[in-house]
Amino acid sequence: MVLGTTSGAGKSWLATALCRWYARQGLRVAPFKAQNMSNNARVVISAGEEGGEIGSAQYFQALAARAEPDVRMNPLLLKPERDTHSQAVLMGQVNDELTRMPWRERSEHAWPHIVQALDALRAQNDVLVIEGAGSPAEINLHASDIVNMRVARHAEAACLLVTDIDRGGAFAHLYGTWALLPEDERALIRGFVLNRFRGDAALLAPAPEMLREKTGIPVLATLPMWREHGLPEEDGVFDDRARSHGVVTRTVAIVAYPRISNLDEFQPLANVPGLRRVWARSPADCADADWIVLPGSKHTSADLAWLRAQGLDAAIAAHAAHGGAVLGICGGLQMLGEALIDTHGVDGNAPGLGLLPLVTAFEPAKTVQRTHTRFGSLAGPWAALSGLEVQGYEIHHGQTVQHPAMRDAGDVAQPVLPDALGWQCAPSRGGHVLGVYLHGLFEDAGVMRALFGAQVPTLDGVFDALADFIDDRFAPGELMRLLGSAPPRHCDTTEILS
């Protein structure tokens, strides 16, 4: 199990690396996180069928483990809609009863589902790589904990405690976390990990040994700072610095509204040579953009109001009027239309940006599915997608159609995907504005080749690089010893551990 001294310490990153490392030893591996709070979600197997949601971090960890992602790997997902409210997704499905419960009452209702999922995965795999959340030393939450040490105790997990040394205070974080845990939980911690270290490792002495003297726990690895590993951002925390590889030939501004969702799907853009990715919060951030992207949103009407308050509505309209490419994905597609209509209290009513003659109605039923489809004929900057087979996923309450009155007046959007999944402004208007419900376009190799004409690193290559990185930094045999014993070099590890 990977625990952290703080949020953002590197738990998801390290857990993903461990999933691939153990899978490369010939072991059956699965990830697990009892409860995740994130608006980054993926559609995976639910009860033998497609249609369940889990946090994106566990989805990528499953791919790293060479396992089929399923809802048991993240039995409880909390999707923030406001500062004091989150939608609860239990075993892949929205659970209204759990959503309405006070925070501390949720744990006992969710715990039986968590245990069932945890035990089932343990029974089916040689290794489970478990990720904690926040810090296990959140003593105000310890009594209702269902994601850190309660899971560790139930699984009798060998725990690594990772800290971000770049923030400063790393040894105090490690010691303080250890000291605040009850003695039976301290006994589960097998090693400390220093993450994001910059400088000469020799300068760390004598701190690691002093820490071991106080706790009895060794520092098992010091991991250097590595920003360009290519893994999608973890748990909704994103690096908002503008980035590019090489000479900039194209700038893509992604509007970073407060309830942005599924932002991890834009990680592949950061790996495209010559492309500069900018997270836009003001009109100035869009000034030099070739594309403006309106991503998904967990609360479309509220994010649309925020966008207007920043003056971004006028900036997007001016960009489109001058022939600049605009792409809306899911909630972004809904914003591009004429109106949001909500008669069921799902999201909220609002006028849209008016860049596509569409109207969206929010329904209580939620569409959650993986989708394989094909683009029709597109014009303008999106013409390269014409006829392309694509696959991705849908997560939305909104249903979008042509605006009836505008359609009758002859103002129509061009359907570019079947089943009302994609629309483009009329070719007579230049075809610069495109809206789709399909998430994951930039993770589709065919889309990336069509739009950028360049190969970008594959996810599988990213996972292997992560495994190589930790293999070089942990002492030989140490990662196998965490499983209980280090098998002799000449033996088959799968045979020993099963």
C-alpha cells in the first residue's frame, strides 16, 4: 500500500509505477483505492457489463498492471459539484442516498462494499497495489477512515509512506505522520520514500539514518524530480504552467473553470512536439491560442457563469469570429449551444454561448458508457478527422439536439458523429467550432496522427518508463521483499507467490 504524508505527495504516480513493475515480474496485479475524490473519471466494467465509473488514477493503474479496469478497483468515487457537496458513486453507479448522507455517516454504509471489492481482488490476484488518500494522520478523520489505515489493517498490507521533499519539511512530515498513528498501524509501515528530490543525495545524510533511529523504518528510495514522465495528472490536481516540447508551432488554450472534469484526457497534448498547452483562466490566456478547448464540467451552468464573469465568453466568441478553432467536449459542447434547460434540478438553466444552434436538456438518467464510433465529413480545421474511427467514453446527464426554432429558420449545425454525439458549425461559417460528447479523443492514436501528424509516446511506453525509474532507485530485491519474502533469483516468482 502506498500512503502519503500529504495530498499530491506522489501516491498515484508511485502506485502506477509499482503496478507495472510487479506485472513485469509475471505476477497477476490489480490496483485498489477504497475512496477517491476526483472529477477525473473513466467508464469501466460494472457487474460484468460496461457502464460504471471509477477514478482515472485507478483506470490508468489497471492499464499499467495489464488488468481489465473494473469498478471494484475504486468502489467509492466522490465527484465534487460544489465546495461542500459531492456526488457519491458507489460500485460504479451514482448513489443518491449516499450522496445525501452527512460525510461521517457514509463510511459505515460504504465499508461493506469496500471490503467485498478488496477481498475479491485479493483472491483473484497475486499482488494488490493499494493507494491511500491524503494522509493517514488526519486525526480528525481517523475514526471514520475507510481509505487509509482501516484498509491497510484489513489487508495486512506492507505500507510505503511517500513524501514530497521538494516542498520542504519532508523528514518532519514522515516522522509526524508515523508518530500520530496508533502503534498497530505504525507496524504496517515498511519503508519511507522521498519523492521529487533535486540536488546531491549525499546532502541528505545524516537525516535518513536519524529517522530510522527514531522510528525503526528505513528510507527505501529517493526518487529524483521527474516532470516529464507523461502520466496523466493525478486526482484532478494539474500543473498550470504552459508547457511545450521544442519550438512552439501551435498553442492550445484549455479553459480551466472551477468544476473542470476529466482534465487528464489532455495529457497527450503535453507530449506533442511543438505544441504549447495553456490552462486559461482569463482572456489574456487565450490571446495567442490557435485552438480554444472547453473541457468537461461537473456543473456546467455554474462553470458557464464563471466563464462569463471572467470575460472569457467574449474572448471565445472573438476567437471563433476570426476563424480560430474552438472545441467543446461534453459540458463544453453544452456551453457552445444556445441554452441549457433543466426541469429536473440536475444542473441548472442558463443561456449558452451561441456558437452552435443547439439546445441541451438535462435528464435525471446519466449516460455512462464506452463508445466506438466514426466521424462523418468535417470541414475547416477539423477536416482531418473525416471518416476516422474513434473510441472513447461518455459521462453526461445532458441530451443535445438542434434548436427547433433556429432549425426551422434554416440555421442548423452539421452532425459529425452518430446519435447526436458531435456537431460542427456549418461549413458556410468556416466549420471552426466543433462540439462532441466523446471524452478521450486525444488518447486515440488515430486522432493524434490525424490532427498532429506525429507520433506521441504511448501510455504503455509511459508505464514501462515508470517501472524502469523505480527499478533503478529501489535496492535490488526490495520491492519483492515487500510482498513478504524475496524469492531466489533463479526461481519463477509467479510460482512462489501463488
